[in-house]
Amino acid sequence: MKKITFIITTCLCFSLSVFSQKSQKPVQKFTTTNKKITVYTTADNTKLRLTPTDNLSFTASKQPVETEVSVFVEPSKKFQTFMGIGGAVTDASAEIFAKLSKEKQQEFLNAYYDAQKGIGYSLLRTTIQSSDFSSGSYSYIEEGDKELKTFSIDHDRKYRIPLIKDAIKTAGGKLVTYATPWSPNAFMKSNKDVLKGGKLLPEFFQPWANFYAKFIKAYNKEGIPIWGTSVQNEPMATQTWESCLYTAEEERDFLKNYLGPTLKKEGLGDVKIIAWDHNRDLMVQRANIIYSDPEASKYVWGMGFHWYETWTGAQPMFDNVARVHEAYPDKKLMFTEGCVERFDDTKYQFWPNAERYGTSMINDFNNGTVAWTDWNILLDERGGPNHVGNFCFAPIHADTNTGQLIYTPSYYYIGHFSKFIRPNAVRVSSAVSRSYLLSTSFLNTDGKMATIVMNHTDNEITYNFIIGTEKSIVKIPAHAIQTLVY
């Protein structure tokens, strides 16, 4: 009897094993065999703007020597799954968009959201109530209405909602959209002002949590699905504009006791909650406090961060992104805001502005970031409108006097990523042999690899582009960025 049971069990295990092997598709190994490399280049002091510049082949590679510059890609070493790249539709962007001719509006929409004609944005951030990039402060409720009976998003229906809908349509019907508050209403805050910091008063924790739910439901009803929300824009900064302060412990407790449970209770438990949403400098401490509390952590999708820690004169703290990722690998990382501050209309074509984008994006992706969001998608010839005079750059500006669009180098640098790295791509190992170059690589779902290489030096560089035992020789101009698609 034991022998018969053993035979039956063995046959059954063998049959299941065979069935399992037949039902599983073999994993396709990336190969360079018979592949060509299309090189797209944007370079200073040239007319090259996302321009196809080379069509190269792979040849056998031998050991590179130390006098050569090399870029190494290892497709078998895979990391995070890419979510998307986009920008913020602020009131300022929407107001300026409305002033454009129909022809220029379509050009603008195609430039950002059409993957063929433009750079294929797949992500969108917007504000809950006003920010500094609005013509003035405003609210969705009447002041003092703690029960939110007067809640209405009618303000947004004039400019912002139409632009968001146009963007979604141009992007093919889908844009991952998330929203962020800059400040609760004045009556809810310790300083009785939507501007200049202040804190959310304890008696308004629940009404304010309810406010997020009302906003999300209102936008969902408009046909704009809200994928996620962050707790607070820049919770450690007392700004002259709309702002509100939370310590790490205060944000943790508001998340744990009010925002998370409220969204779940309101049937919005699938809406992702983003913590921090401020600079890289303090992100490690914020992650340690929030993620070490299981009750708070369970509501948090991941952490958002900005690049403005350089206001002190210090260098960008890219390593802090890596520290959070290695300590909390189950939580996502999203760059939620960056722009070039202090607008100057003589610097529309100032190349270091674009290189700031390229440097940040490559480092942030290599440190585990899954998504990257620029700030205003459009501003006017003054870097606004902004109701407190905080004028900044956008990748595209509109001259409201002439009706023309002005494309800055930053637009093209962002496009080297967003156009060629598509949602659900997977980052693979990419490294350089010299600090003259920066590089990152992603394998798209269609099997095509996109490798971005940036040269921030004053010299043209010839480099080995090496994948396993194959290589190609590539030239990159001074102060240039390239995307290699193969």
C-alpha cells in the first residue's frame, strides 16, 4: 500500500511539474543581437533638440582600459518599476493656457502629453485650494464652515479642470493624477492665516481630513480620477504664501488617526497617501518617524520629495534618497516638485537650468525613485502669475504679449526621459567609468532599452557603450544629453 501511494504521489508531482513548466512563459533575456542603436541628442550651442543624431551597431567588446571613458549596462540586474514623469497643473498654468490661441493650446498640449508629437507626460500633480502660483488666495468653503456644507470646486471649473481634461485626452485618456494641499483655511490654523505657516488646530483635524475626501470625490465626479494625495506641501517651511507646518510626529499622528482612517471610511482606501512632500535634507528623519509606526505606515504608499535643499548654498542631497530606499524598500519614492527659482527673462536658454534637471533625474532614478514630477507646466513672460511675487521658471513659457510659446532647454532634458522611458519600464544597472558622464537605463515593456547619458563638461567625449560582450562607440557633445534606444 505504501509503495502504491508513493508511485501515485510521484506521478502526480511529476505531472504538476510538467504542467507548471508548460504554463509558464520563458523569461525573455535582453540581447543586443541584430539590434541597432538610435541616438537622440540635445546639446548646448547647437540646434540639436531631441534630434536623432546616430544609428549605431554593436560589435565585440574587449577589456576597456583606464584611459577610456565607458558606460556599462547590465540588463539582468533589475530594480524599481517606473511609474511616470509629468508636471503640475497649477492655477497659474491654467490661467495662462486659457489666454493662448486655440492653435497654440493644441501645440502646447501635444508638446507635453502626446508621446509621438511631444514628450509623453504620464503623470500630473495639482493643488487642493490655492498655492502661491494662483492669482490670489481662495478656498472651496466659506470661512468658518467647519462642517464643510459650502464645499464647492466651482473655482477650478473655470481654468484648471478644463486644462486637466484636455491633458488627459491628449495623453490618450489616462494621466496618473495626484493632489496636494498648501494650507487649510485660516479659521482652522493657529495663526488664523492661510499664508505664513501656522499649524492645523487639533479641533479641526477631522474636518480637514474630511476636506481631502470631499475634494477627491468632487474631482472623481468630474471625470478626473485622483490616484493619490500628499498630506501637506512642504510641511517644514514657513512661506510668505500658503503654507502649514507639521513636525514628523504631527504628520504621523494626523495620518494615523485622521487622514488614513477617513479616506478608508469614505470608500477611498485605494487612494495613495504620500508623506513628507518636502526637500531631501530631512527626508530620512521623516521616514524614520512615520514608517517606524506600523499604524501610520500602513496608510502610506511612499514618500514625496523636492530639490530645494540647495537654498542653503549646499549641494543636492541625493544620497538621502538612497538611504530612505535602502531602509524602507517596500515604500515608494516620488519626486513631487522641482523648478528653477528666481525668474529672469534673459535666461530662458540658460543651459545650467536644464543640467539641473538632468542631474537630478538621473541621480533620483538611480537611487530608487519611481516617478518624477516637475512644478508648473506653463508660466507667463514674468514667471507667473504668482500672488506673492515668487516668480520662477517653467519648461515652457508663454509670452502673453505675442501669444508665442518659449521652449527652454529644460523641456528637452526632461523629454529625454519621459519620451523614451514609458510607464512600467524597469530600471536596470547602468554605470560610468568617469565622473564626466552620468547615466541611467530602463527596459521598456516593448523590449526596447533606453539609456540616458549626460555630459556636463566643456568637452566633447567619445565613450565606449558596453553591454556584456558587445559595445558601440558613441560621441556626445559638450554640455549635452543623449538617449540611446536599442
